[in-house]
Amino acid sequence: MEEKDRIAAQSSHTKVNPQKEYEYIEHTGDIGVRVFGSDLAELFENASKAFFDILTEREKITPCQKKQIVVEKSGGWERLLVAWLSELLYLFEVDLWLFQTCNINSLTDQRLEAICLGEVYDPDRHEIKTAIKAVTHHRLCLQKVNERWEATIIFDI
């Protein structure tokens, strides 16, 4: 069974827990997640956790280096979320950054500032589980549901 099929099978019967950071959702050929947060900053932080959990085993990333990240994108929260995750993908692909955690320090609908803790990819310690090609706009949705924020994101793999 491929990784994406295993993930979808594990999550297809999962009930939504109000404290859950994210859950996998079924999507043919790609990987989808539904991300949750008590506010938009937490949702963006949890989206970064989902991203790195798909890519590798996040618990094996040592938070020993700090990187400040600024992302600007007009067009609303959904476009900023895609830009945020795309920036994390770029930082991995170009500079081999892996982040265990990202803390959003400032957030508007056009700009975010974050401090991320992690390290550079080490092939002896970090297995790449699933290569992410892109963060897509397909089925992208960000909304408030029952006092919590949630977003649906599809990753092209």
C-alpha cells in the first residue's frame, strides 16, 4: 500500500476532535489535510506541522536552529496560506530546511511573520517519506466552523 493510501485509510474513519491539529482527508493521487486552529495563527502553525509530517518524521527534527520567515501575498487568507506552505517547500527544496515547529508572531490577511525552529536535512537521520511537489489551490477552503478555524489543503505529490 502506498503512503498516501495508508494515510487516507487511517484517517477515513476519524472523528473531528476539537483539539486536533490536523487530519488527513482522502484525495485521489495527492495528499489532503484538514487543518484546525483556535485562531488563524494557530491554524497556520498547524498547517506547517502537517506539511513537515507528510514530508518526514517531524519528531526526528531537532529544533536547534532558528529561522525568521516573512511571507507577503495579497488576495486573502487562503492565498496567504498557500504562499506560507509554498515558502516552506521552497526553503526545503533550495536550502534543505526542515522545521519541527513554526511560531506565527504577526499575521494579517496579506502578511505573516514567523520564527521556525529546525535544522538542515541530514540524510542519515531524516527519511523523506513523501516528496511534495506543490501546494495547490484545488479544494482550498478556509473558514470558521463552531468557534474554530479549519482549512482544507491539497498537496501535489
